[in-house]
Amino acid sequence: MPDISPRAWYQATCDKAGFVCDDAQSIAVEELETLWRQLVEFKHKRDSFLGRSLLSPRVPQGLYIWGGVGRGKTFLMDGFYHCLSYRRKRRIHFHQFMVEVHAEMKRLSGMPDPLMALADNIADAVRLLCLDEFHVDDIADAMILGRLLAALFKRGVVLLITSNYPPDELYPNGLQRQNFMPAIELLKHELKILHFDGNKDYRLLHLIRDPVFMDEPDALMRMEAMFKRLTKGKESAVAGNIPALRSAREIVWYDFNVLCKGNHDQSDYLGIAADYSTVFLSGVPRMTPDNADEARRFAWLIDVLYDNCVKLVASFVVLPENLYEMQDSESERIVSRLMEMQTHRYLELPHRGRSAV
């Protein structure tokens, strides 16, 4: 969508049949419109002779949009991203971003300061970095982010961030949280903070009850029939390091205990999302304090599958809306995503696969 502003894009979207405009979204769009215009003006000045040679134009202030699950934050970010005719831009889910950060830190380990070398590389590659679903639950990520964010801001990288949490509530009960506080203050100082206060979960619109998610007792038999129908009986050898029950060209079937109980992380799930357009997952239990580690990996898995538009066929001990014994913002976010993954809109999205990695 070249040469169209976020405001014009959103109005055109509102005019489409079946789309419901939202006051909270309209407020957010106005903030995105302002950022878009500032970035367009910044690029124009940078491309001019005066801008390149004598005066360095001021880098626009980025934006941190936070609010409840399913309100449309990712939708608005994607619209803004496609409206901006920048070559040096990137939109990435925060989980995947941190996986890449750790991999690059390892690759640059021979440098005097690998983190600063990484910041240089990111700044060379992008002016605008869009981080979707920003949340911190890992001490290694928390210890890296403060210096990395400071380095990116110093190098003129503009950040657009979406999150379910305000900055002050990031990493709330994490180990050594006091060491993460400077990163929180940096976000509040460098970015405009916008509370996206919608009250409607748009992921629940057009919900279907097609049996892509199934509860016991006959779930396995129904999944077996669906697997045979989708693969037309043509199975293949299982690829990857994680043992799978079944595999076909673009379809794979895992047991929950194998996929979420083992010592796996986001990079493993990113590999699955890149290779397969459909994932079958059997035996998803109820999430309780007793299986907190598995619940955490399950959340990583859902985030990765969702962000890469991978279709999920799964059997649950309870229905997804009753999946979590303890309700909090994180569990609400995962349940909301699971609900959207059952909709016609989601099921019709093309798999991003290797092109997104």
C-alpha cells in the first residue's frame, strides 16, 4: 500500500463490509498517522542535499502501544508497516527477535563488545523496527535488553512496540528485576506510551467450531481422520531434532509431552513453523502451577505458530477457554490467540514459513 497514510488506510478498511470501526483504534491510528508523517518528513530531509551534508534531522520518537488481548494492536501495527514506504524497516514478533539476538551474540562472540556490534548491525539494516507482543519473562533477555535498547536509540533506530503490558509491569516477578528497571525507564523516556483501551476482543469475531480443536474422548480418532484426509495418505520421514508422531510434506504431528516437556525453546518452534504449514498436537493438558514450565513452552509455541500463520489441530483435556487454572494477562493472551486460530479469517491466511524467517 504505497503512498497511503495510516488514517486513509484505516478509513478504507472501515468502509469494507463486515469491518467494525472502533474508537480506541481510531485514537491509536491518529498516533500512528503522526509517526508516519514524521518518518516520511525525516526521510525527505535525509534524502535532500542539506539533510545529508550539513544538518542532521531529528529522529522521530517511537511509540509503545499497550492494552488488552485481541483489541487490534497487531492489526494496526501491520497496517502502519505496509503504509510506510521505507526500505530499511522490519516487523518481527518479539520472541523471534530475541532468538535472533542470542544467535547473533554467539556469532559475534569474538568481538570486543558483541552487543554493540549487534546494535551496529541492526542500525545498518533498519531505521524502523516494529516489535510485536513485547513482554519479558526470561532473565537472559532482561539482562540484554537494557544495553541493547539504549544502543539502538543512540544509533537512531525508531521503535514501534505493541504489548499487553505497560512498561512498569514488564518482567514483574523476574529474577534481579532491579537490573531491568533502567530498561523500563528508557522505554518511558524514549517512546510515547499509548494505552490502547479497547473493550472488545476482535479475535472472537467469526469464531467457528470446526473441529480443529477437540476435547476428549474421541479426539484422537477425529484427528487421525483429518490427518489422513489432509495428507492423502502420503507420509514422509520426520525431519528435525524433535521426535514427531507423524509427518507429511507440510504437516507434522507431535505429542504435547514431547514438544513442551523437553528442553526446547523458541528457536525449536521457529524451525517447526518455518517447515510446516499445519501442526497437529495431541494431549494438551490443563495449565496449572504444577506444570508451569510446560505452560511456558506452550505459550512460546502458540506465539510462534500464530505469528507465522501455522494452522493448529489439537486435542485438549478441556476446551481452550478453560485451559488455565490461574488467570492472568499472559493466560488471557494465549487463550485469545487460540480462539482466533479457530476462525475462518485465520485459517484462510497464507503460511509465512521460510519467507518470514
